[in-house]
Amino acid sequence: MTKAIMIQGTGSNVGKSMIVAGLIRACVRRGLTVRPFKPQNMSNNAAVTEDGGEIGRAQALQARAAGVAPHTDMNPVLLKPQTATAAQVIVQGQLVGQQQAAAFGRDKKSLMPAVLESFERSARGCDLIIVEGAGSPAETNLRHGDIANMGFATAAHVPVILMGDIDRGGVIAQLVGTQAVLNPEDRAMVRGFAVNKFRGDRSLFDAGRDDIAQRTGWPSLGVIPWFDAAHRLPAEDVLDLPARAQSGGSGCVIAVPHLPRISNFDDLDPLAAEPGVDLRIIPPGTPLPGDTDLVLLAGSKATIPDLAAFRAEGWDVDLAAHVRRGGRVLGLCGGYQMLGQTIADPDGIEGAPGTVRGLGYLEVDTVMAPLKHLSLKSGMHPASGTSITGYEIHIGETTGPDTKRPWLEFDGRPAGAARADGLVQGCYLHGLFNADAFRAAYLAGLGVRSDLAFEAGVDSTLDALAQHLEEYFDVDQLLALSSRVKV
């Protein structure tokens, strides 16, 4: 018999994704088979699944916490913002089109059958499915047709635990206020609450916790202290990037321009974890540092608009100076496309049809096309003889003379491109730096000695998070409050 419980938050970025990952690992350590589920996600950090689709990066981490391979059913609706008001819509792993926010708001209810279908499949063969909400159920203007929070909970008959964030202040009002604005049917779905990100002496909040319980009638499942190792887990939300702007390492300076539509920035996490690397996320309005050893252009959800933003910031001038000094440049996915001679978009996928001039550091050209490339990859870095694994998720085909100087190899086929002097390189592979041996070899070329076991560190952090929750969150009560799946 499969049971389910849902974690919703009083707002975005209250720590739902991390808490769900930790609860999943805690339940797995108790001998349960567990699956993650998020009905609707909005993120430009995506993962490719073995069944040939894409889901939010957070659900891939949660699948890892559960000890299973990521599957498209774990996140049946994924929105990938391209502009301030429009996003790609991914349903059960596949791109179905682009929609304006207003149109999606009108049409989202039509996606509920796909959401429930994926939920039912996800629930098969496991003991527990832990569902993560999105944003907040207190956004009453979004309640009609909702598939992400209470709309899903009521349709699938899944009880809810509401999570507040004390770090941002006003947590009593967050939780009590959420109850006040919920309609009676939604209010009845909430079976308890918890408070996340507490710093200091927890006993000082005992009266506040009790006040929330008295005002709402909900039991408290815990006041969870700040988890210091959270930065060791992949971040999903671009809101987390400023907090990671300085990696804490020292030595080799790697500068990453923070472009408006930056995507798959978890590529940076292994570099940020390196003690010998000073990873700097460069915000708009700030020049690229003159002491930079490597400029890394990360992925982008909209390459052409982000290239325009790069030039508007004057970073193209800074990059030219960096290259003249003999500095190294690496472009990943959208960043790779920017380094070429031209980017053509004949079908107007990213805006008006046309061709724009690239940064010109690689002799390659890119043509955007409607077909999205989604694939898991494994191969090697011939120069060092090290193995690599990762995934590709992009639109566009890149060709040109510098692809004849590939620096990666997949299944015996060349991949990526490099300038003749080897100082400028690009490729489509995400997850490149997760491979410890490759990362060590690459950083050695920048004068950095690495002995970091990054992937093992992610798993040990998940174990530490699970132990943290066992201590400060009532996992027994969570299991008791979960209900049998009725879909």
C-alpha cells in the first residue's frame, strides 16, 4: 500500500526542495522505498532522464536521495522561463511549446490529467511518495485551476505539511496568514506545520511555535535549525546564486557572468567546492575581474538575448582584454554558442527571426532549430585520458572548423570545439566537472591541485541532512499523517 504526503511552503525559497530530499533519504534509511514528486516546477536548471525527457534539477537530486534513477513522471510539468512573461512548457519530459504567463494561467487546469497520470505511475511499487509544492498556496489569485499546490492536493487526496521560513522573518504571520486565506476545503488538507532555517537557541521560539499551533489548530512537526552544509547540494533556484557568488576557495579565479537567463548553473557546484578555486559569480554592473584565470560562460535558456545582455554590460570588452592577456575561456551549452562567429535563428525560436554576430573566439556557427537535443552522455577527455559523464539539453546545431579540434569524445565520436592555441574551448556537455579525475586534470592546467571527491560529498551531505531531520523534525508523525494513495 503506497502512502503519500505533501510539503508545501509559505513562499518560494523556504527550503522545500532540500527538506523533501532529506526526508526521502531519512525514510530510505528506515527501509522504505520512496519516490519524489513535484506536479509543477519552474526552473531553468533541468536534468535529463533515462526515459529521454527532462525534469527539474531538484527532482533529480530527490531521486538520488531515494536511490533511484530520475524519471519524467517525477515532475510532469516543468516551466522554463525564457522572458519575463513567457516560458517553455515541458509536459511529461517533452517540450510542448512556449506560452505567455497569462495564457498558461488560463490553460494550466488542462494539464491536471497528465499530472495525476504521472502521480499514479510514480506511486506504483513504492511505500511512500513525498510531494513538493511550488511557491505558496496563499497565492489565492493562482488558486483557480491550480495544479501545483492545493489544486493537486485536493484532486489526489494528499495531506499537506506547511513549511515556514523563519530566516526571512515573520514566520508566525506566514503560517497563520496562510491558514486565514485558504478556503475551507484547502484548509482541511493541512495536517501540520514546521519551521525551517532557525538560527540560534531554538528554545527562544517555543512560545512562537506554540502560538502558531494554538491559532491554527495544526500540530508542529518541528523547528529545523539552519543546515550548514546546504551549499554542498545542487541549487535549483537562480535566487540561490547571489549566496554562492563567492565560493570560499582561494587561488585560481574563475569568473562567471550572471546573465539574465542563466541555466543549469549546478555545473558550477564542483568548482565552487574546490578549496583551490575562487569562483566568482559576476553580477550585472560589475566588470570581469582583471585577475581572472578562466572566464566560464554558463548555459542560457535564451542564448541570443543573453548575448545581447553580455554586450550591454560591457563584458565583451572585458573578455577581449582577458583573451589578450592569455586568459582561458570555456563556454558550456549556450555559452559555447555565444563564443562562435554567428548564431542564426531562422524560425524565431528566441525572438525575431534573424542572425546575430557571436563573440568570435571560436570558428563555429550555430543554427537554432525546433528540435531539442536531450541525451545522457559518457565518454572521455583524450588529452588526460579521464572519463566524463553528463547530459546534453539544447536546441541548435554547431558546426565549423574548430569542431575539427574537439577536446571531448563520446562513444568514439568527437565533441566540442577548441581554438588552435587551446585557450578557448566550448561544448554542450552539462555535468562536465562532476567527474573528479577530469576536474583534477582540467584544474591542473590552471595550476590547481585537486583531490576533492565531489559526488561522494553529495551523498554524504544527503545522509547528514537526513540525520539532521531525524533529530529536529518528527519523521514518525510525518509517516503517521501520510495517507493512502487514492488516485
